[in-house]
Amino acid sequence: MKGKIGLVVGLGVGYVLGTRAGRERYEQIKKQWLKVWHLDPVQAQVHKVQDFAKTQAAAVPQALWTGAVKIVKAATSDGTPGQRVDSTLASGKTVAAEVKQAAEETVAAAEATVAAAEGKTKPRTASGAKSAPKKPSAGA
């Protein structure tokens, strides 16, 4: 109950102080924020993050697509319905492992990039994953 009262009091105080500051103070804060945002060092970091995201973003969706193709092929293969189900389940397990590996490798690459940016010598990889994402094979 004390937590709820504190929350209500905090919201009330924030509202009163916010209304006293008004639009003028908001515009001041916004102006200062935009000055900082448009500084060259900040924009250099923004571009690094954007470039990293562009290079790493394709790894997991590619693994998902390849996996979906494998599962559909297994489900539509020749054989009895029982054999197709078994084949589809086996493919699903393999695909799940491949997607998990792609996600872990993407996370490891992100950690390595962060570590390099912070000046560390070795990235943390708890799962032992490689630092670069594996490209899916073309013959899937």
C-alpha cells in the first residue's frame, strides 16, 4: 500500500513540477539534446551501430528461411504419411539447432564489437560461439 501511495505522490509532484516548467523548459531541453545528438562523435557512433546492424541483421532471418525450406521439403517428400512426419520432425529439430546457432553467433559478434569499442582485448563468449555469423549453405 505504501508503494502505491508513493507512486501517486510521485506522479503528482512530477505533474506539478512539469506544468510549472512548461513548454519553454521543454523546448530548452529539446534544443540542448539536439545539439548533443548532432555532434560529430555522436553521429560517428550512430553510423557504426547502423553499419553493424545492417551486416548482422541478415544472419538469423536467412537461417529461418533456409530452415523453413528444409521443413517444407521434408513434409512434401515421398513416402508414407508416417515417414513424412518423422522426416519433418527430424528436420525441425535440426533447423531449430541451426537457428539457435545463428542467433548465438550474432550475439557473440555483437559482444565482440562492443568489447572492441570499449577497448577490451577479448570478447565475452559464454556459449563458446564463433565471433562471426555462419553463412548458410546454398545446397539446403
